[in-house]
Amino acid sequence: MSESELLQDKNEILRPLREIRDSLNLNRGQHVGNSDLLDLIRRVRCFGINLAKLDIRQESSKHSQ
């Protein structure tokens, strides 16, 4: 993937998410548009394009000690 293909700004994510939410709200999809999707929009607004789940695990031998 080249650098020009990477997202540069959080608005590149927010615009389509807002359009999807508007469409859901206009077409009886308020439950999705106002729950999980709205939560995602809020996370993008707060954290921008650095939005990723972080899974931290400890190596199993530490538990046996």
C-alpha cells in the first residue's frame, strides 16, 4: 500500500459514516444509526485515524510462575 492510499485525515472516515447514519435514520434504521454506528463516529472524532483495537496479552509461562 502506498502512502497516497493511506487515510490522511479523520474526515475521510467521518464523512461516509455520517452519510450512512443519515441514510439509516431516514430508512427506519435508527436503532443501528443511533447505537453502534454513533459510538464509532464518536470514537473517530476523539481518536481520529489512529482508531484500532489493542489486544495486550502476557506470555503464558508468566502465569505458571
